Amino acid sequence: MKDMFSEIRRGPVFRLRGLPLPQSRRPDRLRDLEDFGSNPGALRARCHVPANLPPNAPLVVALHGCTQTAGDYDNGSGWSQLADQQGFAVLYPEQQRTNNPNLCFNWFAPDDIRRGSGEALSIRQMVETIIAREGLDRTRVFVTGLSAGGAMTSVMLATYPEVFAGGGIIAGLAYGVATTIPEAFDRMRGLGMPSDTALRSLLRQASGNSGHWPRISVWQGTADHTVTPVNAQAIVAQWQGIHGLDGVTPQVTTAQGQSRRVWRDRRGRELIEEYSIAGMGHGVPLDTRGQHHYGEAAPYMLEAGISSTLQIARFWGIADAGALVADDVGAEAALQPSHAENTPEIAPQAFTSMAGHATSSQSAKIRKVIEDALRTAGLMR
């Protein structure tokens, strides 16, 4: 017990049981995103931008779990594969061992989960930078992650809701439920969870947002003993209040044999969905044997007969309905979210694609445009 707690004090909350992930057999498909701002959280930025990416393409931000690298998470989840097919860019923030020995995002540390501070601000700066460089559509920016990355997904959705059109939280936790290491372990086990009222207050206070709120996809294994299913319930309750869905009875359907609940607003838009994966432990649900194969099985990348990557992209409206294999879920086309109230902080037309080779003079101009964009957005002094 003493050894465990001495290890906890070094910061490895969300240590996933078992050995560190082995190197994937597939090559790393990602490249570094350099010079993305002041980076107060001291994170690394990696990305995948498909060749011939169309103008104003969407962006997916993918956050890995503990003991994983960005490359591990990409190879396991298959986000870059889907990006090549469907035409969007993927940004992978990556934790560093100097911040957390087990490469966990510090989802419980107050300085890292506030708007304008720490790891949250570093990720926000990465988002602004890649949008500027690649000419991406800032009304179609999404964020997803596993475990500690899922908890950090909750952080980004709470602290910068105006930035994201949707989120996908896999085996994660609700925003603000823990601010110390002992609290973090208790919440992972489902102990001492704040009330629904407190959960919603935490979410509202994180940004002071009064406009657009993202759509949320929640995924949880019923046999997850690392982050118990109570946490998925807390996430749904937190976002039900924000979306005004209290008292709304969810529609219960199935997708590839798995239970799916969905909450719609009065206009019929799907705002929250929740998947409960029967018998699955702690990890990302994959369908590596199906017709549409994304990712590969590995520790915490689990064959479940359903691709969370593909289904989340469907929910967000960035994957073609024809690409899906589903039961009654696939019977209706995905509803496109409305972003009318999501006013961009910086006009999209202010940026043009900056990919490719550049001279030193061009590089200086590109860097100035990006720095100006970060300052305009209040992300850099």
C-alpha cells in the first residue's frame, strides 16, 4: 500500500492496470505540429492531415489514455484511417513524462483544467494553430478521448464549449468531479460523486458560456472496473441539464447488438447519445472483423463488434451514413448539428491553407498570421 501511494504522489492517476503499451506494429502516421503558442501545459502536438484535404474540412481532436502515445492511440482507434476516407484532419495532443510519469492527462489538477490555463490552454492553442495553417472549418471541430483522455475531453468541452461542435467521451469522467489525487481515485470507482445539480453548476461555471453547447457521445463498458459505469451516468446527467433535456425520455435502440440511448430536443436533433457495451472492460470499443475495419486491437483497444470511432463520427455528422454497419441506429440519417449560435471567434476567411513547403520568408509570414490569430482569440499575449 505504501508503494502504491508513493507512486500516486508522483502523479500517475489513471494508471491503467497491466504493463505499458507495446509499440504498435504499424508505423506512426503522425507528424509534429510545431510553434503552436506559449504551451503552458508543456504538451506535444501531433497531427494527421490527409493529402488533398478539401477546404474548410472538419477537425477531430483525439486524446490518448494513460501509458499511451498519440501514435499508439491513432493506430488503435483508426481515426487517421477514417480521416483519409471522409476528409477531415486529426489533432493528437500528447502528454509528456515530465508532466505525468504514466502519460496521463492531468484531468484532476486545478491548474490544468481551467479555461486559459495549463493543459487545457495548450490544447486550445493547438486547435487554433492547426485551423489557421490548414484552413479548417471552425464550426466543425470535435474532441474525443479514452480514460484520462476521456476525462480531458470533458475538460475541453466544459472550458471551451464555443470551440467544439461535439464530443466523444470513452470510459471517462464528468468535468470537475475531482481536484485532488484521492478524489480522482474515488470518482473512478464511483464514490462520492457530486449531485446532478452540482455537476451542472461545475459545467456552467467552467466557461460562463451562454450560447452554443456541444453534442455529446458517451461510451462505457459494463465490466469496466477501472472507471466504473457510474461515471457515464454522471456525464449524461451533467449534459442533460445543459441541453435542457431533464424529463426527456431517451429513445432506446441497438447498434450492432449494443445498447444505445439517445436524447433529442424538441426539433428532433440528437444532442446526447450513450452506448453501454455489454461485458466490455476498460478501453475503446473496436470492430476489427467487420466490413469497415478501423484501428487494431491492443491493450485498452478492445474488440467489441462495434467501432466507436465510426459511430462517433456518424453522430457528429462527419462520416457518410453509407459507411456504417448498424441495426436500427443506421435506419435514419445522422442529423447535422446547428451551429447558428456558434459565432466564430475569428472569421474563417481570414485563413488560407498553409500546408506544404515554404521558404524562410513564407514561414515567417505564416508564423505571424498564426500568432496574430492566437492573440486575437486571447490565447497568446
